[in-house]
Amino acid sequence: MAQFDQLLTWVTFVPLCTGVALVLLTGIARALGGDLQSQVWRGIGLGSALFTFLVSLLLWFSFQPDSPDAFQFVEYVPWIPQLGIHYFAGVDGISLLLILLTTFIMPVVLVSSWNDVQKSRRSYIFFMLFLETGMIGAFAALNLFQFYLFWEVMLIPMYFIIGVWGGPRRVYAAMKFFLFTLLGSLLMLVAILVVYHLHWQQTGILTLDIVSLPGTNAPSLLQTIIPVGSVPGLPWWQTQFVLFLAFALAFGIKVPMVPLHTWLPDAHVEAPTAGSVILAAVLLKMGGYGFLRFALPLFPVAAAELAPWVMSLALAGVLYGALVAMVQRDVKKLVAYSSVAHLGFVMLGMFALNPEGMEGSVLQMINHGITTGALFLLVGMLYERRHSRQIADFGGLAAPMPVCAAFFCITTMASIGLPLLNGFVGEFLILLGAFERHAGLAAAATFGVVLAAVYMLWMFRRVFFGPAASPENRALPDLNWRERGVLLAMVIPMFWIGVYPRPLQDRIEPPVAALVERVQNSAQAVSGPAAPGASQPADAAARVAREEAR
């Protein structure tokens, strides 16, 4: 793949470079007495997003699922080598799908919001392109410092997207989103520094690379197991547990897991439609991806022993999100709480720690991004026409808006997991894996599937087939061709994944199998014949660390 050596860097930085170039061109134009109109910004911004998506398709078609390399399209440039900080990027099947989801959603969002944003259109385009670079960079990072940098960078544009173009309580929602995420990020930074120090103690090498550069034998973070009792002052705690919890808090806020979810409904309700779509489709996947890429492989023993607790919190999210969604009067807030329930399913499958559950978890992240993103688009289209999100204000919309009703029906069925649509595949694999791990929790989670059908179908019936709450509902215009094109782009992958998910599974299976094997082998090596959850002496973990390092 020598011809694609720089492909990942192009996909990552083209959006940001386009935004910076537009800013410079605007400044030059003003200095010369002219101006770069907002229409030009919109056109170039959309062109950049489409170009990024088309280039990212080369990643998909050039990716080799059966390759022995754990990561492909690897790029490595020394940055601060004396501190072990490098620009180190690459993709496996998991990050590949999430990058494609990001590059697919961004042009869809820009087209959908073509006429929505009336103030500061240039700033809006710049922040959207800035955000795209941050999201792709985080998914591609193979160096912990690099990941943390992109993780923090994403906060800035999303803060402004909510705070400038959001609803009446946009400043409150933006600040709450920023503070919640920043708190978790700071704890993760402390944990990264501890991992950095402990790895240096064990190997004598300063590095933050999670994997070794192909062709070298330098030990990476994943080649060691953090030993027990390495944190001074906490001899009774396993160090892995402390560090895993720090990472888990940062990622759990981003998922978001109950009880760390309270920022999400406010952010979704107050964000503009484009912000809600990006938040649901991509940003919430950062938490799940962080668990898969960093928390689980770096701290496999802690992950294995704490899995029942995480699965219990995930089940709480499934049931709590569904029950709260059932009583919502605001259709946008209902969709927001449905995300809490769906991402509870994602975490349930992930911490089943078996191939079926973890594969279903990754698939469901992709599925949720498509279906919930489409739901927020549809809610935004209804709001543009009715200027209300209250379910009671709608009713009888199927007659004046039959095309909108058809798209809403398909998306609703995908969201509740109807067979032949994408939601079914992920939920089935998650429940299969969860039953293998903990049948009781899995059985309770199936009740969440029933509740999802209840609140989604109840909402759909009231909005489109209930009695018309107002005479103006009978005169609402149906979707225009731009809106139909946007929704058609979202519906096609719903059917494709639902009918034929094999291409996605072929790319997910190898990294999932490797991760499951690492977690299970590490937990068995440390626990030995002891029961799961039993505390082990420090020398046992140190012995495992030495064996892994060889």
C-alpha cells in the first residue's frame, strides 16, 4: 500500500486545512477591499467534506481484512521523540468504520443545514470542518498523547456550535457539555502520565505508543501489563483498577453511561439540528471507541473483573433511558433519551467480553450513528415547518407530509431493531453475547427492546396519525428534494447493513478477536485458579508483565 502512504493524513487534515485557507482568503479579500461571501464558504466547505468522504472510501476499498498487520495505512513521524511523543496514526477494522461514519455524516449535515444557519455562517462552516478533523484524528491516533490532543480539540468547536447556534438555553448546555467532558479528560490525563511512568520503569523506554511501529522490537504500552500495587500509597489496590477507572470515567461521560449522562439531554435539545446529528452520530461513539482502543487492552485484568459491574450500569442505562423516553413531551428530548438506552446496549455487548457481544457493540455504534442521526434530521425538518417540538402540537401529518412519514417510519423501525434493517443485526449479536456472559442481565435487557418499540411507535403514531392538534398541521409542506436526498442517503445504509452486514463484520472480526483474546488470557494469567475478582499479590502481576514483554 505504498501508494497510499499519506492517505490517512489527507483524510484527517483536509477539512481543517480548508477551513484555515478560507479564513486566510477572507482576510486577504478584505484587505483588498472585497469580501468572500458566505455562499462561497458554504460551497467550499461542502466540497471539502465531499472530497474527504471520497478519499476515505479509498481506505475502505484498499483495506485488507485478512492482513496479518493489526493496523494498516500506518504513518509515523517523530514529534517530541525524547518524550516518546510521535505522530503515529493507523486504522484497524473498528477505527476504519468509525472514520467512514464521520466522513459520511459531515457532508450530509452540511447539506441538511444549507439554509438553517443565518448568523455567522462562515464561523459555522469553519467550526464544522475543525470538528471533523478532531474526530477523525482521534479515531486514527495510535499514540496516547496524540489521542488526548485530538480528544480535547473536539471540545472547542462543539462548544461553539452549541453555544452560538443553539436554542434559548444554549450557553448553559454548552458549558455543561464542556465541563463534564473536561473533568473526565483531566482524570484521563493523570492516568496517561501514570501509565507513561510505569512503562518507563518496566522497560526503560519512554513511549506513549500503544503498539510498536511495524518492523521494530521496541516495547509498546500493549506489550506490558501494569503490575499490582505500583501506585505509592495504595498498596491494597490493584493499580490497573485505579487507572482503568480513570479512563472509564472519561469514556463513560462521553458514551454517556448512567449516571454520567445528565449533560446529554440538555446538549441535544439546545444544539442546532446539525449539532445534534454530529453529537449522536459520531461524538458519542468516542466513549465506546476509547474503551475498545485503550481501556480494555491497556487494563485487561481490571476490565475482566469489573465487567459485571459495567454490564449492570449498562442495563440501568437501557431501562432508565427507555422509561424516561416514554414520558417525554418534547420529541427531540425523547430521541435524546433513546440514545442513552441504545448506548447502554453498546456497553452491555462490549463488556460481555466475547466475540459476539463485542462485534455487535461495534456494529451497533455504527447503526446508532445512522438511525439516530436520521431521527434528529427528521425532527429538525418538522421543527422548521411547525416551530415546535411538542408531541401534542403535532398530529395528522401523514396526510400533508406522506414522504416525511415514510422516511420517519423506516427510521423508527430501524431504531427499534426490525429485521432487515440495521438495528436488528447489532442488537441480536449484543444479546447473544450478553446471554453467554450473564443470562440474567441479558434477559432484563430484552425488556428494553420492548420498551423501545413502545415509546418510538407511540411517538410516531401521535405525530403522524393522531388527531390534528391545529389546523395549520394540515397545510404543512412535504419534504423538498434537498431534504429527500439527505434522508435517502441515510436510509440506504439502514437497508444495506440490515440485509448484508458481512462486509462490515469481515473488518470488525480480526481486531475484536485479538482484543477478546488479550483480555481473557491476561485475566486468566493473573487470576490462575483463584475465583474471579480475587485480589492477587504484586509479584504475580509483575511475573505476567515480564512474560508479556518477552
